[in-house]
Amino acid sequence: MLRALTTLIVCQLVGEVVARAAGLPLPGPVLGLLVLLGLLAMRGGPDEAMRTTSTGLLRHLSLLFVPAGVGVMTQLDVLGRDWFAIGAAILVSTALGLGVAAVVMQRLSR
């Protein structure tokens, strides 16, 4: 389990370092997930320790949203000031995401 956790953290660290060093507009954890995907693809999939560790983390995924929720609560003045722009961005991006997902699904199901 310790080795699996270390692998997950190192992948995230590598992604963060690459994102900052290269000045990429992608978050480090997203690049870290790509590194992890490549690593797992080279290994032929996750081993039992990685499965057990990731299942345990996913079981408590809701706890990982607490810092984001606290961050939103600390920015209530910004939300109050820019509520219309934020709401419009959420609605438009949701509609675009659903539309793209529908088109991709249609094309893949043919």
C-alpha cells in the first residue's frame, strides 16, 4: 500500500513540476494523471496494491472536495460581485460539454 501511495504522489509531483517548469496552462495533477496512465499502460495495468489503494481513496473521495468547498466559501464576496458571469460560464460550459459528449457518443456508437 505504501508503494502504491508513493507511486500516486510521485506521479502528481512529476505532473506539477512539468506544468510549472514548462509554463503549461494545464494543472499539475492532470499531467500527473497522464503520467500515471502511461506508467500503468507500460506495466499492463494496476497491480493488486494499486487497486486496493485506489479503491480506498475513491471510497473517501467526497472528503477531497472539502478544501474546494472551503475555498469557495472564502470567496463569497467575489461570487456575490460576479455571480452573473460565473453562472453564465457554468451554464455555457455545461451545455458545450454535454453537446460534445453527445456528438462523440454518436460517432463512437456507429
